[in-house]
Amino acid sequence: MTPAEFRRHRLSLPLTQAQTAAVMGYSGQSRIAEIETGARNPSAAAKRLLTAYVAGYRPDDWPLQPSS
């Protein structure tokens, strides 16, 4: 998954970087920013989780609506 694909998937959900970090178990939005800029590669587990979210899976802590 390329950085652009990761970002496109996030935006399709639609989630902010901070919300995405929270539902993926990261400590902050900086990790998502690093993935989306190509500074860091997402793990296989992160790719699988994002793919599940895009396919419709929603955990109990899913944000109800994007933050402004």
C-alpha cells in the first residue's frame, strides 16, 4: 500500500489523522502523517486493519463523525 493509497483510504472513511491513529492503536497522529508522507511504512497489521475498515468493519470505539 502506497502512502497515497493509505491517505485515500483514510479520507474515504472519513477520518482525521488523529482519529485514524486512535482507532489503529497509535499514540498520536504523527504516525499517520509519517505513513502518508512515506517517511514510515505501515506494518502488515496496519494495512490489514485499514483494509477491514474500508470494507465496513467498525470497532466499538469508532468515531461517530469526523472532527473539524
